[in-house]
Amino acid sequence: MFVDPELNRFLEKHSFKDGNRAAEARDTLIENVTVGSIPAVRYTNEFWTSRQRQAASIHEISYRACFKPQLPRFFIELLTKPGDTVYDPFSGRGTTAVEAALMGRRVIANDVNPLSKILSAPRLALPEIDGIRERLSEIPFCENLINETNLSMFYHPRTEGELLSLRGYLIERQDLVPDDRDNWIRMVATSRLTGHSKGFFSVYTMPPNQAVSAERQEKINLKRGQRPEYRDVKKIIELKTAGLLRNLTAGQKANLRSASADALFLENDAADTSAIPAESVDLTVTSPPFLNVVQYSRDNWLRCWFNNINLEEVESKITMASNLDQWISTMNGVFRELYRITKPAGWVAFEVGEIRNGRIKLEEAVVPLGTGNGFDCAGIVVNSQKFTKTSNIWGIHNNRSGTNSNRIVLFKKGSR
């Protein structure tokens, strides 16, 4: 059984500051377990919590199936130093990339869904709010544009006209020289398309991390007796910009911009990332797509429309394994590639979950995948949320149906 002495010492006696309160020190529950035929160590404690340290406001972009910034921060802080390279092969909204950049690390992110780069890269190339106001004032809006897609159930006619104007402007300019202000406006607008408050462009609808169908929205409107109200697109973008920037320190802004200079955002199959040099990554922190738990393309159809992205093309590339054997086959290729790009003595923190109400525990598949491709299993880290309604002191119960975001299998690549 592989044990990393330094990691073991750190996890064995762990405590943190929780808001203004010193959390009581609590010995980590350490168990020797066997996963398949592979011996491993499982560490259970409250290693991080959303109350531990307020996350930077720049993270506040909604996306389905994303973890809290405190998760990657824990491993980035523990296993890397400033200037090291941190990677996420399934980047989603870019939580790992943004957190790594905030902490002064170099960044590589990959996701076959082009929305990931749209929502992530602009938050590293941080603009000034005055520049965003200036650019918004330069964008011409026309209220009488014809939209081939009927969106009247979501938007007031004036709002829809403004969105069509902005969409056309961004599509026209996207093939020109990259512009940080345009990219930022595209990112913010994409994140504001639908939601359940007046901070979004739409009438009240589902949470902002997914978009219901037009037919479903018509039923919501009928049930709630609502009609879309006018929402000022430029004003909402400006307000959201201010919100995203509101608590960033000068040092964090400098770190983000520095990381942006050589950050790599890819749109490849995670098993084939030839643009990443061999043995160049110090730490990977990721949460893979699970077994048909989230319909990414269906949830993002409106975002794809706004960004002129071919939904069917994206859907065909996204890993949506219908059974465990298919998922294992796909992830085997991912681990083979992770081993290639990881530095000797580098790390992989791979989030797993309890799928289908606990009937499938993915660490039972992931541990053999990692070790079979050359990694040592340094342990299974279980973050037990002591203060949540659905967890107990040593529980590993799910905080939401389908997956548990607090189970991470930790791998280390042998040094030479």
C-alpha cells in the first residue's frame, strides 16, 4: 500500500478557520481499505467548507455540476507552489482554472464544450469596469430585429431586440483580433440569459445553470401568471461585471492577468491533448462527467444559440456513458493521457461520487484506472460536511441527489 508520509501527516491532524470561528481540531478518521484488490488509505474529516474562506466573487458564474472553489483550493494549496501548473481536463465553468490563477499558478484547462472557454478565459484576462462601460456604449442596439428562434416566452420584445443586437455584434467580431472587452461582455451575457431574478434577462424561469425548453417555459409562465418584463441588457451586464469584481484584491487581479498571459484553454477530447507537453503538469484537479447524470447540451441550448454554437456537434463530443463499462473505457484513455502530462512526483485529484443513490461508488472504478496507468493511489479523501442537513459527522452521504462532491481519489506519479 502506497503512503505519502508528508501528505499523511498533514491529513492526520487537520483543522481550519471557519469564518470568524476557530473550528475545533478533529483527528482525521484514517481507514485502511481495499478497492478491488488494491489497498488504499481513506481519510475522512471536514477538510474544507464553503464557510471556511469566502470565495472570490469572480467565481460567481452559474454552471451545472460544478464544485465549490474551496475544493480545488484545498489541493492547490496543499500540493503546489506559486508558478506551478494546474490542469483540469473537464473544466466546465473553470473553477479550477480561476482558483489556480488567483493563487498565482499557471493554468491549463480543457473541455470539449466551447462554452467552457467562453465562461472561463475572460475571467483571467480581467478588464477594467470603465472599459466595459465604454464598450457597451459603443454597441448599437436595434429593437426591430427578426429572430428565427421564437424566444418570446423568455424575453420582452425590447429585451429580445437588444440581445439579438448584441449577439449579432459578437458573432461579427469573433473572428477578428481577440478583444478582452468583447470576450468579457460575451461571458457575462451568456451567464445572464435565464434565471429567477431581475438580475437576468429573462422572465422567472429555472435556476441560471440550466435552460428549460420553450414549451416548458410557456407552461411556467401560464402557471405563474407571468409575462416577460423589459430588462435592460447593458445595465444588467454592467451590474454583473461590478459584482464579479467586487471583492478582488489588487494581488488577485495581478495574479489573474499574469496567468492569462500563457494560460492554455483547449477544446479537445480529454484523452487526446497533444498541445500539453509531456511531464508539464504539477497537479490536476477535476470532476469528470458522470453516468448520464447531467444533460449538458440540453441545459445549455440557449447559451449555444446565443454564441452561435452547433448544439448537435457539441453533444456528439461530450462523454455521456450510459453504463459503467463505457465510462471506465472512456476514463482509461483519460488516465493514460494524465500520466503522460503529469510531472514526476506530480498529483491528480479526481473527484468521484455515489451514482444512482449509492449503488455505484466510482472510486471502485477510478482507483484501478489510476494505478493501472502507472499512478500510485495516495488515498481517498472524504470531506465530511459536519453542518449540512443531509450529512452526519463521519457520513459520506450525498449533499445532492446523484453525486457526492466531497469524495476525491488522490494519485501521485512516481519520481525518478
